[in-house]
Amino acid sequence: MKRTAEIDDGGRGGDVIYIDDHGPLRFCWEWEASALEIGVPTAEQWEEQTGRPLAGRLDMLRFIAERVIAKRGKRGSTFEVVEQPSAWLRIYV
């Protein structure tokens, strides 16, 4: 499957656009302290809000994080998925 993930260069916040064979998904991002945070649906909301299977969620989020780190990060950048109370893909850059 061909896929891409692009982050805009909008300063303190903006959009990440993920595109695969099923079409695009748009997630908002913002800087928070020492991390870039991308808002994503929680595991419970994932299928309803994205139309994608929950089984592929972590793979997609890992792919997005790797692309964002390649563009905005530095050597040693890491990421985690924070689930509560809302879900974030938190990237330490």
C-alpha cells in the first residue's frame, strides 16, 4: 500500500495529512512544551471517525510519527500514544 504523511509548516500548529489507498485523513497538531502533539481519535472512536480498522491504528500512528520526526525532529526523537482523557500522538523533538 502506498502512503504518505505530510506536516504543514504552520508555526505553532497546523495539520498533518495522511494519505493511503483509502483516501486522506487530516489531524491537527500543536506545540506543547517539549513535544509536538497530534490530536487523534481514541481507540474507541477510531473506526467511527476515520473509517479505518482499529487493527491498523498503531501502524498508521507509527508511520505518521516517523515522517514527522524525519521532517521536524532530531536524532533521538521519540514518540508515544497518549490515550486519556483524549488521544494524542506525542512526538518529543
